[in-house]
Amino acid sequence: MTHPQVRVDPDLPEFLWDSDGAEAAPPPARRPAKARDGHIPGEAGLWIFIVGDMTLFAAILIVFLWERRSDPVVFEESAHQLIQPIGAVNTLVLLLSSYLVVCAVFAHRGGRYPKARRLVAGAVSCAAVFAGLKAFEYYSAISSGHTPSGHMSSSETFFTFYFVLTGLHLLHVIVGTALLLAWQAMLKRRRSWTGSQKVAEGIASYWHMVDLLWVAIFTLVYLVSAE
């Protein structure tokens, strides 16, 4: 009796492994289920920071939505002044960067240091594209007379929230980029997965948080406010 052959690629998550109709290959070695299921990526302290950080952004977004209720028409008109295609492209760019980071974790775990370095470099490039597009977006908004320190009409209230939320997020992108570069330096020195697991997983977890925060900002500030 034959079974589909599984093409094992240690650089990719297991659900992306390919298969065909050839003869069965021995399944890859697996860690015990208990050890695998009980593992929390990174340090516990990092997760306290991540939860606290996401709580801060959630609080600002809740206040933003509350203010939107006071003058939804002006908020809608203000949201239409944002360059939504750039916001959408930046969303795709960060999603791609998160995928590259996931693949980099698997490559590092498998000891494929050059491949992991290229993947991390790709994520850094995505971060640079995001920052460049965001800078252009800021330039466009400021050129149109919108600043976070303008008179507090409903329109300027919207743009104050816009600058605060996206500015804080951009700061997180810059910090995350520095962490990715530090990870790349570790890979250049061929630091083993055993000796750098917590650091690498912590950096990856932080970057996924940055991605998730942007998805929330794009959805609520760019899309929901424009409806």
C-alpha cells in the first residue's frame, strides 16, 4: 500500500509542505506533543509588554471611535482625504513581512543561516517600503493643511488621532526593524537555534504584533471611518 509522499521543507511551516502521489516517505521527526504544545515563544516578560502595548492602542482606538460618534459625517469626509491605496499596499507589505519572518524562524531552527538571513533581509526591506510610503502619506496630509496641532475642529480631531496612532505605530516599526537587524547579525555569526531561540522568537512575536496593530488601524481609521 502506498501513501502520498510529503515533500518536507524545513524552511516553511508544516501546513505549507507539498505532497504528490509518489511512494510514502518517512515522516519527519516530531517533538513530543507535550513539549510542543506547552512552549510559549520568547520570554514571558515580552508578552506582558505586548499585551500592555496592544491595550494602549486599543484604548486610543476606542476613544477614536467614541469621538467619531459625535460627528460621523466630518470623520467620514476626513477619512476620504487619506490615501487609501497606500494604506492597502502597506497592509499587504506588512503581511508579506510577517510571512517572511515566519519562514525565517523555520530556516533558523533548521540551521539554514544564509536562507534565514535573506528572509530577514526581505522583512527589513518590507519595513523600509512601509516607512517610505508612510512618509509620503504624512507629506501629503501636511501639505493639505492637516497637522496634529491644528485648531480642534472635528476634521482636525480626526487627523490628530490619525497622526498619533500611525506615528506610534511607525515608531514600533522602527524599533522592530532594529530588532530584525539584530537578529540578522546573530544569523551572520551563525548563532545556533538552541542558543538564540528565545531572542529570535521574541523578535518574531514583536513583529507580528506590529503587523496586527496596523491591520486594526487600517480597518478602523481608513475603512470604517470612510463608510
